[in-house]
Amino acid sequence: LRKLWTGTNLTILLVFFLILSLEAVVGLYVVHSRPVEEERVTTLASYQHMSEYDYVARLKPNTLYENRSTLGAGEGKLYIKIVENVDVAFHYRFICDRPASITTEYSVDMDVESPGKWVKSFDVIPEKSISSSGGTIEFSTELPISVFWFEGLRATIDDETGTSSSSYNLRIKPKIQTLAVTDVGTIDESLV
């Protein structure tokens, strides 16, 4: 029995166990470094929603714009003294590449602001709902804004608050919620 554990036999046995241990560690590393799951991204449906503003201002006779009666978006700056009213148009469209039952709820708010001083908010179009079958839904709405109304509101608030400004902002804020139920799932999108 003593001859069995000689230096050479012990060294061979030790090398053998060292090789087995090294193979076990490498095997564990290989097994645990591979992912358990594989992730694949598959597009089930594509959609987009778009909105667009436009306006036409009706002008009083003026020298600046050579007595033009209207001024559209991008055609020049609007000055209160020569504008009678502004018709703002808003258009929204939702498109899905899958057949869907689509419902859109929307409302439009408007803020009149004296920058850094006051803001007055209005509910211009109360919440409405439209529905469609297919892959598209859209709506358009117009907001007529009278300069006489705007100037009266501005003057009243300036008088009440004791403020005045040389510029005022008019901000139109649609709130749109679209729900589209398709054969591959539900799309729930908002545009604010």
C-alpha cells in the first residue's frame, strides 16, 4: 500500500484531478455565459399620428402688406392694429397599417398670455369623440379668433391686474387620445 502513494503516482493523480477540475470550471463558464433566452423584436403593427396647424388672418386696409385682405401662415408677422380676425385650422390624422377599430377623443384649450405676468385659459372645444373602422381616422376643426374679443380680454385683465405688455401670446393646445384595437393588440396613444 505504501508503494502505491509514491511521488510519481501522487503527481500523476494530482495532475489528473487538476485537469478534471479545470475542465469543470471551463464547462461551467461556457454553460453560464450563454443566454437562457433569446430576444427577437417583431413588428406587429406600424402606426403614426400627425397634426398640422394653419391660419388665415383677415386684414384691415394697410400699407405694410399693400392692402392685402388676408395673410396666411409664414407670409408675415401679424400686428393687432391691422388684423380683424384670425381663423386657425387644426388637422389630425392617425394611420395604422393593420385593420383596426379606432376611437379618438379630443378637446382644444387656448391660453392668452402676457409673458411673465398672467395666463388666462379657455376650453375652446369641449371633449368630442369620433370612431372609425379600418386603418385611418382624422378630423379637422377651425377656431375663429376675433381681435375685438382678444383686445377686450387683454385690456380687462391688464386693468384688473395693473399690468401691461407690448406683446401677448395666444397658444392653442389640443389634447388627443387615440385607442386602436387591432388583431395583434391595442394601441393607446396620446398627443398633447
